[in-house]
Amino acid sequence: MKQIAEAIEGERFIGFFLVKELNHRTATNGSEYFDLTLGDRSGIITAKLWDVTEEQKSSISVKKVVKVDGTVTIYRNQKQLAIQRIRVAIPEDEVDIQSLIQTADVSREELWQDLRMMIEEIQSPTLHKLIKTILLSKETREALTTLPAGKKMHHSYYAGLLEHIVTLLHSATQLFPIYPHLNKDLVIATCILHDIGKTKELADPLVPEYTFEGELIGHIVLGIELVNDAALEAGISSRDEELVALKHCILSHHGDVDLGYGSAVSGKLPEAIFFHYLDQIDAKLNAMKQSYTASSEEWVYSPMLKRKIRNRN
Amino acid sequence: MKQIAEAIEGERFIGFFLVKELNHRTATNGSEYFDLTLGDRSGIITAKLWDVTEEQKSSISVKKVVKVDGTVTIYRNQKQLAIQRIRVAIPEDEVDIQSLIQTADVSREELWQDLRMMIEEIQSPTLHKLIKTILLSKETREALTTLPAGKKMHHSYYAGLLEHIVTLLHSATQLFPIYPHLNKDLVIATCILHDIGKTKELADPLVPEYTFEGELIGHIVLGIELVNDAALEAGISSRDEELVALKHCILSHHGDVDLGYGSAVSGKLPEAIFFHYLDQIDAKLNAMKQSYTASSEEWVYSPMLKRKIRNRN
Amino acid sequence: MKQIAEAIEGERFIGFFLVKELNHRTATNGSEYFDLTLGDRSGIITAKLWDVTEEQKSSISVKKVVKVDGTVTIYRNQKQLAIQRIRVAIPEDEVDIQSLIQTADVSREELWQDLRMMIEEIQSPTLHKLIKTILLSKETREALTTLPAGKKMHHSYYAGLLEHIVTLLHSATQLFPIYPHLNKDLVIATCILHDIGKTKELADPLVPEYTFEGELIGHIVLGIELVNDAALEAGISSRDEELVALKHCILSHHGDVDLGYGSAVSGKLPEAIFFHYLDQIDAKLNAMKQSYTASSEEWVYSPMLKRKIRNRN
Amino acid sequence: MKQIAEAIEGERFIGFFLVKELNHRTATNGSEYFDLTLGDRSGIITAKLWDVTEEQKSSISVKKVVKVDGTVTIYRNQKQLAIQRIRVAIPEDEVDIQSLIQTADVSREELWQDLRMMIEEIQSPTLHKLIKTILLSKETREALTTLPAGKKMHHSYYAGLLEHIVTLLHSATQLFPIYPHLNKDLVIATCILHDIGKTKELADPLVPEYTFEGELIGHIVLGIELVNDAALEAGISSRDEELVALKHCILSHHGDVDLGYGSAVSGKLPEAIFFHYLDQIDAKLNAMKQSYTASSEEWVYSPMLKRKIRNRN
Amino acid sequence: MKQIAEAIEGERFIGFFLVKELNHRTATNGSEYFDLTLGDRSGIITAKLWDVTEEQKSSISVKKVVKVDGTVTIYRNQKQLAIQRIRVAIPEDEVDIQSLIQTADVSREELWQDLRMMIEEIQSPTLHKLIKTILLSKETREALTTLPAGKKMHHSYYAGLLEHIVTLLHSATQLFPIYPHLNKDLVIATCILHDIGKTKELADPLVPEYTFEGELIGHIVLGIELVNDAALEAGISSRDEELVALKHCILSHHGDVDLGYGSAVSGKLPEAIFFHYLDQIDAKLNAMKQSYTASSEEWVYSPMLKRKIRNRN
Amino acid sequence: MKQIAEAIEGERFIGFFLVKELNHRTATNGSEYFDLTLGDRSGIITAKLWDVTEEQKSSISVKKVVKVDGTVTIYRNQKQLAIQRIRVAIPEDEVDIQSLIQTADVSREELWQDLRMMIEEIQSPTLHKLIKTILLSKETREALTTLPAGKKMHHSYYAGLLEHIVTLLHSATQLFPIYPHLNKDLVIATCILHDIGKTKELADPLVPEYTFEGELIGHIVLGIELVNDAALEAGISSRDEELVALKHCILSHHGDVDLGYGSAVSGKLPEAIFFHYLDQIDAKLNAMKQSYTASSEEWVYSPMLKRKIRNRN
């Protein structure tokens, strides 16, 4: 079936979508309408449903799967769907919600296997036990393997966080022969745990939102808390030098404090410096690719880089 | 007895000091000498001891109390003591190490009483219990009531941290009638705990140095860890909204993240904004006063403000 | 009568408003309409009046009181009124323009009494006389007691400036016992006069606009000019140290020069530093409250802090 | 004939325009329309053409001259033309494309004469030969004498770049008696060549767009390349000190590197410092004038200065 | 007679100097010495006088003229004079203090004539009268024609401020034909008065120091006060548009407020923008020249530009 | 033979050194001395030679090999050699200048082989030919394989630049499987050529100094010029897209323009972004290691990171 990313202006489009946002509005003339964000496997699109009926008001809501018939228009340089017909999907449609979610390129299961193999590479009993303990929690494991890395900037799709972690593990491993004086275990643990706080900062992989703790504490410190809880459970002393070094790498992974990107300390270990830049490479290359995919223009605006970049699509 | 802060250039000065730093050097001509930092109740002075003897090398070291006879000179615009005679203090001198340490204006005991009274003002059972639990630890209590607030910038003397906290408690309390919509308990708890991580970041109130965790984690996150440990012990849920709000106030107390002063999140609660500026007032007024005291010039350089300020001495 | 701040989307709303802005537009189809900003005691709302008649064009204008019947809609995430019927208020409506203006929480008269009492607390004959002289001018007094503190950021309502000043006076007074070395008279005078230049920078408390001098000179230096004029009238020497210190506090009250917020000098007196942060507390807490009041969402965007803050409404 | 800059809201306007941008859109109701940017000698205006016909779709395109009959409306504070009738110009209209382009105040021919005379003032054989060689290229000469200095900021009209250069030459020459120690030849050469790379960065003076090299290399380095090519052709050594000094002035003409405006080196010669500020004067005064011309309000927003400025119109 | 700027390391130097700074020190061995700054027409040099006698202590002081016999040494990359003999000058030496002061290139009298002629060019009665009134004050006139433009950065020599002003007047006048829409009178008045506040900010042209008002108010606002006083005396209304525009140009002459260089408002008039950059040119070219003159190295550090610049000496 | 990096304070040290800097000074008492910087394979040390003889003045100069007998002292926290005896090396000493230069860990020959192999990996005929052409120049090849990457920051030793390039080639190659959409040839070419301009910016690998072009043009643009010259020679069109992309990667390799580190354009291709961060990793890890090696303290100041880092020595 055709995907929304491929639709072009002026075309009639029929397809299934997951409702990601829904705002119930009143028009100037008093009539009611819906402002919607709809998603399928290829991406998202905003949509308008004019003159909503009582039946639509009661049946359509966020996280419902809907079948839509509409026309693709352009509004402020972005595609928008003018809905002519819409209904909630029924069992006979045989549409699985999973088939409507944008996901990482590699399957979540494969990524998870990769991650597990990397954990077994860790030779430090302390760091190995720490990570195993954190992943004992089904809730954390579930979140870690389904959430995007963020709402918008990079890896912003189902299991994007896991894909980001696994890519970083591969990158770091490839560079270990070049920088043999790096503490490999420390780098591997940082790759796996640097964003672990996102499992508390964001809720719901399908329609991710910031939690109360996410807004007030932020994923960096939420990650430190998860690490501390696991250390306690695993019987690792809070003064253990490997543990402190790992926390340092997590706390400094947004770069120098005075850049103002939210690191709590500036990197003072080579592993912290090394990881920060690897993370930047993966985040920015992924963001650039996401920008390409959504456009067919020669020069595409990248929200992460805040400038136009060359399309490589 | 005359204090070193009062000594003037060219004068002969005899007095007792605590040795705060000692560097054993070799001169160009091969002779050995000591580069010292000496302190008494009024402040510190650098000193030179030329041609050190074997006896001096074995007897004089950091944290020893010494009796010194020397001449006050000026080196790069700062007073320096050229030592003619020096010996380690003996019991007959009846010199107490406490009498050689710069301290807060109010006694540590009174400050501690003030702090205890303020704790009893807290009506939230959660926050009250949390603070009581933290202060159950003799080690934390000891550190909190003896450490300076920092090595140099402000309240950099014995019990300076405690004085800073108690002053903030008084300030906040005075302003509560003006801003009645503030959550008083939250502000009080923030005053008491905002720098609690310094009890792990700095070691030894007499000759304070950064610890390993201090350098790699920093006092803001070390404070969050102390709060979390106490919450666990006191049976407070990690998702408790008062606890999260308190942690938010601690994490944001260095101002907006993008200023690059090390906050992990920017303030999103009125208590966080309120506290940040109160803290600035107390830190900066204290720093200015410390700069005045050390000088008799009309315009004094303030290292904290990074400019000359008007002397009010 | 119901206030516009309480109105919700989709609801029909009838009420009286002050016309704060009016733009006469032509639609694509050639018909004429009004783009309006209407205000009542609870706040402001934008409104559209389609197909205006000749009668409406001649009767409705800025600062008129109108009776409106319309529907509340949402346009770009903000409430907007779609006007069905509108007419200019008549005497029989018994609607007082004062009842349609958002005002400080405390009455202008009470605030004025508070301010007068504080003036009498000043013991310095110089500063006391200076302030009395400034307030001798009916024009200045009128402006000082009716203007908002600004067009948008904080205390942006009738007599908001006066409320801001009186709150600062209360705050400062409460903190004097904590910081006894501050020159109280100097702080009190700064509280009263720091924004006195706004009486020349802004015109018309109902629909405040920047004046020619306001744009080209700015309220900080306009304030210095008012102070100088009064000093001349009161026979105070321009080299008087108290006068110079007061001007320093006014000139530095936007913080350090290199922050780029418009201070002409960086604070070099403790009173200047102290006042700057007190001013920040009052401005930001007030701005946060204004943002809460205008919203029922859990997280509200604060234009002054430039981020989402937690609603405390 | 009336020009579009003089048109006011609500008025019917008939005139000839050059089509500068054309977007073919689909409306929510499925009908097709054009979003246009039209220009005449006095400036540009956006326009809407609803319900486009097949004939219009095939005849109207970018760079066509059209005759339009429409109504002036206001959309988001800017004038917009609602087109009632439109057709492509025919020979009988006797409308020259040159008459529809905004141009420098002085004719391109006169500016070119001025430039040529200034070149003859250069006494350094090296710099004289270098410039002559660059201008031997018909392509460069053509671009240099027709392009705007930029797409939006300043001198953004036909031959604007040439006007900018000639003005700078006059300015510099006037100041030489004041700063006699400046190397005149070096300054003159810098005036002429500082933006020479724009002849490669921008394509098409009528509808200027960034080229591939423009985006990826930028006009500063493209200018260096043109200079180097000419030096090679003219037999000037790449280590010639005058040549290196000229390249330094070009590379530093956006101000100090750490300001982040794209200079490749910070100015280390008086000529570089001198030229940078002269360039700022000319760019900013021109930008301010362009902002005045487009508005009849007392205070006009200047995109270059990023603030409101006083109208001098 | 040889000047100190020409002296080279290792050479014996005999000459007359003005004592600009004198610090009375005690050496580690208890002996007393002087740390001096001596100046002649060509510049300044630091000097050491070891083992000062009682006679020297009583006779030598700041602002005295002395005859010195010493050896030129290098200390931390700067020339220093090791004094072998020194005495206070006597009438028979026939050394005039004026001959020992570094001065502007053109004589103070000629500069003053130039300034007076420019004042007569002003056609606005308001601005003409204003400037005449300011210069009626003998004290202001004296200061304006003798002070340096600053203690260190640029034009830091006797009558340097006047030279700076006159150069700016010539520059501006030369550019008027290029920018005919500028208000000439406004620019001329700004050239003359932009730094007029320095006559209150700095005291004593021979050994300039910041005054109390200079530190707390700064020269920009001190200048505004002088202008206001004169306007009052000359009967010019404080709301006069020319007066307000002039004050705007003075208040914004340090560039945009958010750059943090101390402007009280950002430029909103073309004259303000124009003047700011002209001022930058003159200040920086002069500073560069001062750096050249003091050195014979190929690359010289410029304190104003904060980088090495090419020597043009 | 013992190396200077291992010497400790107070020890007598005899060894051979290369003279890297020599300043001939006069002491306050008129005697002459040398301020020297001496280097051996392990690093550099400053040294003092008091009371130099005529024979020493004529025989000792920069780039000479000398035999020294002296005592290790500490001056301002750095080791310094007080020279008792010194003489120029003679053939019988059998000391090779190469044995006194700090070099890369891997031999220059091996690095060169690695580089040559990588060049053969390039499949693009354009980029392959371009690099071969550049390296045809013996002068460039010589400079590229002997120079440090810089005077101080990172890889600041003999052949440091080549080591840096080869390390980057290995890093990039290792990451290609992770980021398969990158243009490998473009990245390889960027690794090899990003700092090629340093072969013109720095002169003399033994005592590197900035050249005239280095100061005025900088290595980024000097590199572009070398690339352009080679392209011309190799018959590659200046509009060739691969060539333009390569130049883009070189021009943007210091990061975003607005960071102010001297990039001429901000990265708009994934290869540019990727390379910038790889370069950061290699530069910073090398700089950290250089800081460790020079110190035995637990926390070492890193000039590149501008903070203390943890010693890993």
C-alpha cells in the first residue's frame, strides 16, 4: 500500500493511519472541525476534518487507527491532508497498529540481540553486573527497546533509542583498536546507559510525551538515579571508581558545561570526550537522513543543524 | 595578638600560623627553600623560608601549627612574609588550632541551632522526614557544619557553608509574606539542601580539597544522590511530587542551563527561580565583603564579580 | 458578569470590552473587516469583525467601550472572538472604563499610601528631599501610579509599575535585618526610582505605547534625567556621593554590562547587586503568575523565561 | 504608471509585473491556485491567483512579464495582491523587462565608469594588473555589474553590488587624507574585490539564487579563487606580499573570526580593519533606507539590524 | 636628546622623565626600593631603584621631573630601567614638564582651531548653541583639550581625546557627500560630544585616573548630563527632537546593547550607526599605530584587538 | 641516556639538547645572560645561563646541539635548568639532531606507507588524481611528513601532522561499515587534505614558526589554494562536484561558522559533519595524552580543554 511520505500535492490519497494528535476546534462560523496529526510507517502528516459529526466526535481519538480518504494539499510549505471521508478501522481491515509506526531500520529484536552480545563483552565485573541489574527491570527494558531517542531531533521513531545505542556500540568498538588506551568497558557502559534516563523522561513509544520527572529533572540525572538504584541492588559501592567514572561520562555527554547544553560537569576523562563526539556524529547523521527522507528538494532545512543541507536522497 | 590581615609592608611580624600549603623547592644556586601558605584567624599570607635545614624539613608540614618571626614584603601586589625564624608550636605555647582558622561571624553552634529550628518549621511530613534523615548521618552533619561554601569565591572559611544556609533560611522566611503563593516548605528544604552535595565534593574544612567524586560528579548531582539515599531510607517514593520538586530546585539553582553555569535543568517552578536569585544575593554580598576586608584601597578587585568594586570597609 | 479569561472554546460570549487595537483590513474577496484586540478586567482577546458596515467604521475606534456578542474560537493556539454583533456602549449600560482594565491586585490608593509611608522611612535628608521633589510633579505622580511596568513582560496592567515598586520596597525592608551593612536609604530610594524613567518612556496607561524619547533614550537614562532635574530643583550637588550612588544603582539595575541587557555600568556597590536580584525575583515571579492565569494547561509557555513552566493555577 | 510600492490597502491596482516566484498549490477544497511573488521597479509584492485555469497553468511561469488587475489586501502585516485578472504581456504592451526591475539609484553605466576610473588610480602594477585581469572575463564583468549585493539584506536590487562597490570606493578615497598611512592601493583593491566571489555565489540578477558552489564554498573563498586564477594568469607570484595582503583583507572583511560571521582570519592589517567598518556603514545605511522606503510607519522594523528604526522617509 | 622609546636592551641611558607611578617596596632582605613608571615624550618605561636613601624618599614623588642614569634591561618581555643614579630636576636643567609628555601628532592649539571651525559649520541653531554653551565652561574646555581618550586603549596621550574628536570631524565631513541623507549637524555634534563625559570620568591629563563618578556612572551617561545641563542653560527644551536625537547617538555609540559594550540603547537612526563605525575605525587604527611605535618586532601584540598584528613601523 | 622529561627537582642533569629558543638578556646589575629553551626526545625545558662569555655568545645559537651540565629547579610551577656548564656538541659526541626531537609514536616511514596505501583505496579518479598531484611536490611531501600538527595544542611534535592524518584515516575507515551512506572517497580525501594548508602555514619542523601567509591567510584557505593548484594541474574542472564537496569539507572542518573557530562555511554534507567530530576526537585525545605525559600529578591542567583533567599516566 502507498505510504504518506510518497504522496504528492494535489493527489487523492486513501490509507490507514494512527491518530497521533487530535484537536477539536470551532471555526469562525461556529462549525466544528478536527486538527489532526496522522502517522503511518513512512512518517506523519497534518490533516483537517471539517464539519465533524457527533459520530466522529465520539469514535475518533488519539491512538485510534483510522481509514482516511482525502486530498494532499500544501499549507505553509508542508503537506496537509484535506479529509473527505474517515472512519475508525475495523477488524476486517486487518491493519495492525505496528504497521503504522515508523521504526528503526533494523528490527527491534536484532538490535536487542546486538545489545545483549555487547554486554557480554564487558570484562569489568562491576560494570557488567550494573548493566545486567538495570536491564532486569521489565519496565526499563520495555521502554529502552521501544522509545524513540527524542520527540523530534534524531532517531525520533519506534525503537530509535535502541538503534542509536547499538550504532554507538558498533562505532566505539570499531575505534577501540585506534585508541587502545581507552577503557573499553567504560565506553561500552556509557554507550548503553548514556540515555537510560529517557526511559523515565518519555512515556509511551507510540505517542511520546515528557513525564513530570522528565520536565523537572531531565534525562541525564534520571539516568544517574537508575544507575545508582542498580548499584545499590547489585552491591556496588557508591565510591567505586568505575561507577563514578561511568556517571561522569553520562553527566558530561552533552559537551562542556559552559556551552549550555545541559551537561552537569565538563568531560575530564578521555572516555567522556570520546563518547561525546561519537554521540554527536550518530545524532547528527541520523537527523540529516531524517530530513532528506522527508523532502525531494535539493536543499533541505535541517531542524537539528538549523540550516539548509544538501539532499542526498 | 596582632593578626596577619593587619600587618603592613616593611613591618616585622611575630605570630602563630597554621601551615596550609608547603612546597619544597630548589633555587637556581642549588640551595633548598620552602614556598608556604600560612593562615591565622584573619586570613592567609604566602611566605618564603630560605635555606631550610634538615630539622625544618622533617618537622614542618601541612596542618602543623608554627611560630614565625619575619618581615612583611610585597610580591606582585600581594603581601608576603620573608621568614627569619620558624619553629613548630609546642604545648607551652597554648595555641589552639581553632584559634588560627578564619570562621563565620556567628558561632557554628548558634548557626546549628538556627538550622534545627527552621527544620521544625517544615509542615510537609515528607520534606521534614527527608531532611531529618539526611542529618542523621554524623558524617554529613559534621561536614555541613564545618566546611566552607567553597575554596575561594564566597563564604570560604570554616563553617561558611552553614552560615550561607542559615542566612538563606532567614532571607527566604522574611520574604514569604511578600510572596504568599510560594510553597514555603519547598523553599526551606531547598535552602537547607541546595549545596548538600558539597559535603561530598570537598574534604577537610581546614585545608579543603576537591574529592574524586567532587571533580567527576560535582556537588549538584552529589546532592541529588544524598537526597535519594535519604528518601529511600525514609520510605519516600521516588515519584513523590514534593521530592521531585525539591530535586528540581537543587538541579536548577545555578540559573538557566544555557548560561552554562552547570544547572542540569532550567527553573520551571517559582520556588526554583526565587531561590536562585536569593542565593546569588547572599553569595555575591558575602564575596564583596570578603574582598573589602582584605584591602584598604578605595577600589578593590572582586574575583567573584571580576571587576573593581567600591570598598565599604 | 463573566470575564473573557474564563471563556472556553466553542462558547457564545456576550460582554463589554475596551477596544485596545483596531486594524481595518480588506479581505481577498474585497470585503472589509476589523482585526481587533479587546480587553476586559481579566485580560485581552483578539477578535474578528467581518463585513464591517459604514456605521461601524465611523463609530468604533481605539479606546472606545463596546458591547460584543460572539463565539470563542481558537486561532494558532490562542483564543479569538468571532464577533456576530457589536455596538458602542451607551450611558444606560453603566459601564465604567475602569471596570474594563486589568489592574494590580491591591488598589492603587493603598499602594500609594504604602509608597508614601516608605518615603518617610528614609533618614538621609538628601534622598528624602530628592524623592519628594520628583513626586511633586503631578504628571510624574499620575504616570507612576497608573502605568504598567511594561507592555508585555511583567506587571503589564494598570498600576503594575506602582505594585512592582511597592513589592520591592516590602522585600527590601524585610531583608535589611539580614544584611545590616547595606545602606537602607540607598536601597529604598533605588526601589522607588529604578524605573522612574518609565513615566517618560511609556504613554497612556490604558493603551501604553513607547514615546519618541522612550525609543531613543530608554527608561534607564530617562530616569537619571528625572533624578538630575529634581536634584537641581532641591539644591543637591551633582557630586553628592549619595546622589551618585543612587544613580549608579539605577544605571546598573539590568545586571552586568556584558550580559547585554542595557545597564550602562556594572554594579560596584552592594546595594546595586542586591537590588538587581530582588528586581529579578519580583519581575519573574509576577510574569510566571501572569502566564498561569492565562492558561489551564499543566505546562504553560512563559514569554519572559522563554520556556514551559509548571502551572500553579 | 503607478508603482506597487505606492499602492495602499483596499485599492484596485492594474500594472505590469515580472513573475519572481510561482508556487502551484491545491486548496483544501481541491481547487488549484498560484502563490506568486511579483515585482516592478519599486519593489515586490506577494499575490494570490485563485482557481487557475489550464491556460494560465501553461502560460504563466517564473521570469514572465504579466499584466495584472487586482485588489491590494494585507496579510500578516504585509501587502498582498488578490488577483482578479492576469495575462502574459504581449509585444503591443511595449513593456521592457528592464523597466520592471528595482535598480540602483545611479545607472549601471555610470557606476561602471566610476569603477573603471578608480582602477586607473591604482599605482601598484601588481594590483592594477590583477584587477584588470579579473575584469577581462565577460562573465565576471556581467555578473559584477548586474547582481544585487545579496538576496535580502542590503543593496538587494539590480546592480546593487556594483553600487555598493562604487560607494565604498568613494568613501575610502574621501578618508585617505585622514589616514595617510593606509596603503591606498590595497584599500581600493579590497573595495573592488571584497565581494567578487558573489559573481559565483549568486546566479541570475533578475531572480537571484545561490549556486551549488555558493552554498558549499561561500562568496569569501570563491572570491579568493577568482583572485588566484587572475594572479596566475597575470603572472603574479602567489607569495607576492601585496597579493597576500589583499587576500587577507578579503578573508577578514566580515570582522573578527570569533564573532562567527564567517571571516576566515581576523584582521591584522590596518587596511583590513578600516575596510571592514566602511563596509558595515554602507551595508547598514543602505539596509535602513530600503526598510524606510517600504513603509510609511514612524518606526519600521529593519531585518538587518533586527530592531525597529526611525523612519526617515 | 635621545628618547626612551629608542633605547635598546643593554644600553646605558641618561635622560629626564616625569614620575608617573611610584611604589615604595621592601625587599625580602629588608632593604627598601622603588618600583617606578617613568615617562618622556616618546612613551613610558618601568624602572627599579634599589636601596633608596632617606633623601630620595623625601624628594622623589609622583609628578616630579627627575634626571636618571641607568641601564636598559628586559623583564618579562618589556624594557625596564635599572637606575644607577637619580635626582630631582633643578631650574638649571631647563626641562619643561610639557616636553616629557607624550602628545597628539598635531598641536593642541591647531586641533582646537579645527574644532572651533567645525562648530561654526553647524547650521542648526539648537545644536550650535548647545555646543557653544558646553564649551563656555573653562573646566570642560581645559579637560577636553588636554585629556587622553583613555588610560590605555587608544589616543592615550596628552590631548588624545581632542585629536580623536577632530579626526572624527574630518572623517565625517569627508563622507557627507557620499551619504547626503545624513543629518550633518547631528553627526558633527555627535563627533564633538560623544566622549564629552570623559571630562568628568578622568582626572588629570598628566597622570589620568578614574573619578568617583567615572567609576559609578561612566562617561556615556556623564556626557548626557553635561548635555542636559547645557540645554537647560541654553533654553533648549528637553523634548527638542534634535536634542533627543543627539543624546541617542551618544547613548548608542558603543554599538548594539546586546554586544555588552555599554551602550544604553541600540542605534535606531542612521547617524548613530554611521558614527559608531567611524569611531571604531579611528580608535582601532590609532591603537594599532600605538602598538607599532612601541615595538620593532614584525608581529606586535595589540591589546585593543587582542591579537598579534603586522608591524608597519 | 636519561631524558629531560624524567628529571626531577633538585637533581643534577647532564645531557645533549637542541637549542629551540635563545634570548640574550641584560640583568639589572648589567651582566649578560641567556634565556633558553632546550629540547630532547622526551620534551622541552627552559634554562638560564648566567654571565655568558664572549665565546658562548659567538658559538651558541638556535638549532645548535649543545651538551649541558646543570641543576633542575622549579620556576612558576615548571621545571627549569640552571646551567653550570655548556658547550656546542662536537662530532666525537656522535649525537644526531634527529635523536633530540620529540616524534610521533610510529615512525614517519611507516606512517607514510599507511598514507600511501589509503590513497590507493580511493576509487574516484578525480580525488585519486588530485591527491597524487598534490603529493608530487617534494616540498609539500616533505612538510606534510615532518611538521607537527601545531605549535602547542595537539600532535605538537615531529611528524605529528602525519600521525594525525593517518589516525584519522584509520578511524574513518573503521566507521565506514557503520555509516554506509557516507561517500568514502570524500571522507578519505578530507582526512588527507584537511590540514594540507599547514604545509604553508608553518615553516621548519624542528622549530616551527608561522609564515607570513600563515598569519594573513590561515591554513584552511592555504589548503584550498593547494587543492585548486593541483586540480588545475590535473585537469579537474573547478566546478567538478567532487572537488567542490571536498573543498566544502575542508572549509567547514572547524565546526559551525557561528562558533567562531574559523570555518568559512558550516557543514552541509554528512561527510563534513562526520569528519569534524572525528577530527575533534583525535585532536583532544592526543592533547590529553600530551598533558598526562608531562606531569605526575593526579589532576593535570589541559591547555586545549582549558580545565584540569584526570591523569591516566
